[in-house]
Amino acid sequence: MSRFLRGVLWVFVGLYALALIVFLLGTYGIAGVARDPLSGVYLILLGQPWVRWIDHLPEGAWPAAAALAPAVNLLLLRLLERVAAARSGS
């Protein structure tokens, strides 16, 4: 179980990195990419259910909160992986 969770964790890390790159490129027009208001949609998907509370923050904090919401899920996956590793003894 620990190996499976470690694999899921690394897949999530890769998807999070790609979503963050797409978000930064599309939102701020970095590297000549056209600005796109939907560039953060992948971060929203990866950050569920935590992105539902972003609208309670000031509007200026929304982009940063959207970028950091998947990090909560990443930390939870890491915690589950560590618990599974401790239970299996590896």
C-alpha cells in the first residue's frame, strides 16, 4: 500500500507542477503566451475541496490561494503515505 501511495503522490506532484506552470503562463502572460482566464482550471480540479473556500478571502488573494490549494491535498497524500509506510514497517 505504501508503494502505491508513493506512486500516487509522485503523479500528483507532476500534475500539480504542470497545472502551476499552465496557470502562471496563462494568467500573467509569461514567455509571450496569450493571457487566458481559464488557465487556472487544472489547479481548481487538483485543489478540490479546498478551493470552495477561496471566495471568503480578499479578491487580491484569489490567484495565490488557487495556486496553493492543491498543496493541501499534496500534504494529505504525503501524510497518508507516511502512515501506510509506518504500518507496513518499511
